[in-house]
Amino acid sequence: MAAAAAGPGPGSGPGDSPEGPEAEAPERRRKAHGMLKLYYGLSEGEAAGRPPGSDPLDPTDLNGAHFDPEVYLDKLRRECPLAQLMDSETDMVRQIRALDSDMQTLVYENYNKFISATDTIRKMKNDFRKMEDEMDRLATNMAVITDFSARISATLQDRHERITKLAGVHALLRKLQFLFELPSRLTKCVEMGAYGQAVRYQGRARAVLQQYQHLPSFRAIQDDCQVITARLAQQLRQRFREGGSGAPEQAECVELLLALGEPAEELCEEFLAHARGRLEEELRSLEAELGPSPPAPDVLEFTDRGGSGFVGGLCQVATAYQELFAAQGPAGAEKLAAFAQELGGCYFALVERRLAQEQGGSDNSLLVRALDRFHRRLRAPGALLAAAGLADAATEIVERVARERLGHHLQGLRAAFLGCLTDVRQALAAPRLAGKEGPGLAELLANVASSILSHIKASLAAVHLFTAKEVSFSNKPYFRGEFCSQGVREGLIVGFIRSMCQTAQSFCDSPGEKGGATPPALLLLLSRLCLDYETATISYILTLTDEQFLVQDQSPVTPVSTLCAEARETARRLLTHYVKVQGLVISQMLRKSVETRDWLSTLEPRNVRAVMKRVVEDTTAIDVQVGLLYEEGVRKAQSSDSSKRTFSVYSSSRQQGRYAPSYTPSAPMDTNLLSNIQKLFSERIDVFSPVEFNKVSVLTGIIKISLKTLLECVRLRTFGRFGLQQVQVDCHFLQLYLWRFVADEELVHLLLDEVVASAALRCPDPVPMEPSVVEVICERG
């Protein structure tokens, strides 16, 4: 570029043109430059390094093809000062050096490639020269060969025609020889039992003999062959009817008879008849295994025998029938389907009889394996005989067995639950009979809950085998949807939970005043069990079921909240019934103690009656029993000294205010009026109010029933002075101990106050005992 910028020499003019090698060098350089631009995909402007909007014809563009040094220098001299000219020179020198450096780097990097390309081009020139020489020699040889071939063909033309004619005559003579020897060959094949070879001979000659039967010689051969063929067909029929061979041999006989021209309809009937005989024999052998005398094989062995014997034979019959009688069309297919459907129904009946014997078993693994093999074996005949519906029938059997197994496991869970209840009854009764302490209710509850949960998990694991991936029928729609949702979840798990609740509720309907033979502790345990199911167990069991059985069915299922509500209602009913039963037990003692005593002629009280002590003891035992399973509950704030406060109510203020007017003969009716007015303003007591799930609520309900019974019994009796005082002593004793068991001590105060007031109203001489004396008697008692 520096040389270009320097311009032409002093002796050169615009009209001078270099000649010779100097003129060819720039041309070669431009050609090489253009090839490089073409290789790298550069345009003229990109190759020159021009900016994108410049004029390609600008003579002052250093990188352009039309660069003019004189114009460029004139422009610089006109437009640039000296300092800028010197800077331009410095920049141009720097660019020249950079271009020289880049050129050297390019040469060094591509030197080996240039050398290798040069060697390759040189070698290609030598190889092409050798190839051209070989191609010339090949063309010469081919011309010589073509000339020789033409001369040989011209020489042998006549002989070739004679040879072709002789070959045709020889082939005809051989065919004639075969025809003349055909009767003897057929006879020999029949004697040797080579029936297939004889049929093939007959097939080869049939068309020729039929075509030339008008000639006497061929007519005789045809008659002889027909006689031999008839004898051959007779022997094949005899062999086919004997039925001693298997299905492949009989299929071969039918195939040969069809080739001999026997009627296909007749052969079809005979083929199915013989196949029926063999398959019915297999069915009879299977039925013999189900008889009562010999021990029946296990279900897996039975299905294996049926699959290899009957099902395998049916597949062979169907395959042979379709190959032999394909020309029968839809009518033949319908006949085969009816045949398979009839015999398949007999086989399915035997399988169901054998499967019914397994319904009482507890092991599902062997049964599922047998069902898998049974279903897997029927895939082949199901595909061959789609119209017979064998595969669908087998699937229905498997589904029916699965439903029956679900029912069996549901019955097993119910039986396990009843067994747990029986064990609890025995455990509760054994200590009383032996006179020693047995296991606590908390331990019994834990045993029952763990036993039921383990049985549920075992049942889920057993029925989960029906949905295992390796089982052939697990991908059926029933086992992917309805079996999981409606069968396992709803039918087994939800059904058992509801059955358990119903069984528990049945104890609430026991006849008799004392709740029948149901131990109260059992009612309490069942109520706590149902409450635990409502709080956690139901959710856990259903979550476990949904995880093991991925439901792909959109059928509605029972929500967890619904089951929890049913379990809670069952627990509430059981606990309410427990309160009633225990209240009735204590009420019976109080009722008998009131009804069997002569309150008019009783002696002055010296101590608390034994029945009141028994009531306190039983109430304390109930408190301990309930406390084993339920929490304490909430009580109202108690007074500082409930016993004294209650006693003072009986002995002083209330007694004096209530009984003082009775001592005045002038107003005998004021006592009743005062009592009735006081009842109007007293708080109403709901004896059978709902029971909450805590110990305080349970004991409150029992004590309310007991004291209400005592009140009603007192209202039916007439008391003397000492009888009233005895009631006063008994009530004060009960108040001393019962207030601590209830939620509100005022409840005990009101009921006992009502008892004493009722006794006073029914006493002709209502003289209460001094409070100090009552206190001394109760403390001594």
C-alpha cells in the first residue's frame, strides 16, 4: 500500500502499459484474491474492508478496486495540514506492517495444508493417467469379446434351434412317462402310507388328464387313477374317523381329503365332531379331579392342567380349522365360534367350581397366580376366536372371583372384630371370676385397636395382589377403576367401618332394664374406640387405601368427613347408653332400698344406711373406670367447703324456712305453696342431657339419673319423723362425696334438697334432725 500511495515512478505516464511477466502477475493476484473471496463467502466490499455505505467506485478508497494514487495524494495535500499528513504516513506504515504480519501468520498456519493439497493433486494426476490407460485397454478387450460372441452365435444358430426342440421333446416324453407310471406310483405310495406324496402326484396330473381325457390312452390312465384315489380317500377317512391321532395328524388327513376334492362341508362337520370328542375327554378328566373321593389338586395345578389340555387343544383345533376351511367364509367362522363358545362354557363352569372351593381360604397369592394363568392361557384362543367371547368370559370370571374375595375379606374383618369383642368380654369377666385384677381398659383398647388395624392391613395386602403389575388382568378397566374405588375402598374398608359402627350400636339396643348381658365396660371401650376412629384412624386407613390402590374411577365415594361423623355419632350413642346403664344399676339399688323399707315405723337413725355407702363406692369405681379412657373435663369453680355449705342448707336456712310453717297448725297448706313457688324459680335440671366425651360429663349424667330415681321413689312413700331424719342423714352423706364427681356441685345440692323436701312434704310429723347430730353420724359412717 505504501508503494501504491507513493504513485508511479518519474518515467511512467498514464499511457504506458507494462508487458511480459510483469503484466501477468497482477492478473494472477486478482484471480487468487477472487478465489479466496469466493471460498470465504465475502462480497467485494467486505473483502476490501470498506464500510457498509461507501461508494465502490471512489478513487480515494485505499481498499477499493478503483483506487488512484494521484487523486488520493492530491486530496490529502488539499485537505490535510502537514501534521495530519505525517500522521497519515505513520498510520499507513503501521497498517502495512500489520498486513505483512497477518500474511506471514496466514502462510505459517496453512503451510501444511498447502503442501498436502499439492501432493494430493499431484497423486490424482498420476492415478488418472493410469486409470485412463486401463479404461482404454478394457474398451479394446470388450470390442474383441463382442466380435467373438457375434461369430460364435452365427455359427451355432442352427444347432441351438435343434437343441431347443429336442429339449422340448424330452420334457414332453418325461411328462408322458410320468403319466403312464402314475397308477403304479400311486399304488406304491398308498401301500407305503405316503398319502401326502400320492396326493401331490394326483394334483400334478389332474389337469392334464382332465384336458386329454378324450384320448383313449389318457382315459385309461385317468380311470386307473380315480380308482386308486378313491381307495386313498377311503383309507384317509378311515384314519380320520378312528380318532386315535392328535389334532395335527387329523388336520393333515382333512387337508389331503380336501386336496382330493372331498366335500368341504362334510369334512368340516366331521372335523368339529372329532375335535369335540377329544376336548370333551379333557373336560371329563378335569371334572374327575373335582370329585369327592380323590383329593383335588391345588387350584394352580388345576388351571395348569386345564390350560395345557383343554385350552391348548382348543387353540390347535381353531388354528387348523381356520387354515383348512378358510373358504367357508363367515358361515364357517360362525360355526367355529359356536363350537368354541359351547365347550368354553363347560370349561368355565368347571373352573368356577374349582375356584369356589378356594373361597374359604385365607391365602390369596395362590388363587391370584391361578387366575393369572387361567386368564393368560385364554389370550390365544380369545384372539383366534374373537366372536366366541372367550377372553371376555374369562375376565368376567376373574372379576367375579375378585368380588367374592372382597366379600370374604369383609366377613373376615367382621369376624375378627367380633372375636376381639369376645376376648374383651372374657378379659372383663375373668378377673371377677378368679377374684383378681385383670388387664386395664386402656390396655384392652390398645389391643383391640391394633388387632383390627393389623387385620385391615392384611386384607388390603391380600386384595392388592389382584392389581399387581405382573398379573395379566390387572390392566383391565375393572381392576384399574371399579375394583379399587367401589370394591376395596367402599365395599371392604368403608363397609367394614360402617359394619363395626352398626355392631357397636347394636349393644345400645339390648333388652332389659340393665342393658342385657352387655358389660358396661365394653360399652365404654367401644365408645372410646369409635371416638379414636373418628379423630385419626379412619383418615389413616382411607389414606393408606388410596395410596395402595390408585383410583382411576370417577364414581362417587364416601367422604372421610361422613365416616367420621358416623363414628362420632356411634361413640356418642354408646357413651350415652353407658351412662343410662350405670345410672340404672345405681337407681335399682336406691329404688329397692326405698321400696323395701317401712319409713313410718323406722327407728331413730344412728348411722348411714349401707346402700348409700355402696352408691358412693360404685360411683367411685365408675369414676376410676371412665378415667382410664376419657379425659377429666371442665368443672365449675368449687366452694371452699362444699360439704359444710350443703349441710347448712339442709339443716338450717332452707330447712327452717321450709319446715317452720308446718309446725304451725293454722297454716298447713302454706308449706306446699312455698315449695311449689320455690320450684318455679329454681333451675330446671335436664336428667337425660347430651353426654360429652369426658369423665365429668359421664359421671354427672349417672349421678343425675340416680338422684332423680331416688327423688321419684321418695315421692311415692310416706315417712315418719325418724324416716325423714334417716333420709336427711343419707342425703347429707351422699352430698359429702358425690359433689366432687359432677361438673357443677349445685346440681347435687338441688337434687338432694329436692329429695329431703319431698320426704318432708310426705311426713305427718316433719321434725328434722339437728345439723350437728347429722354431721356426727355421717362422719362416723
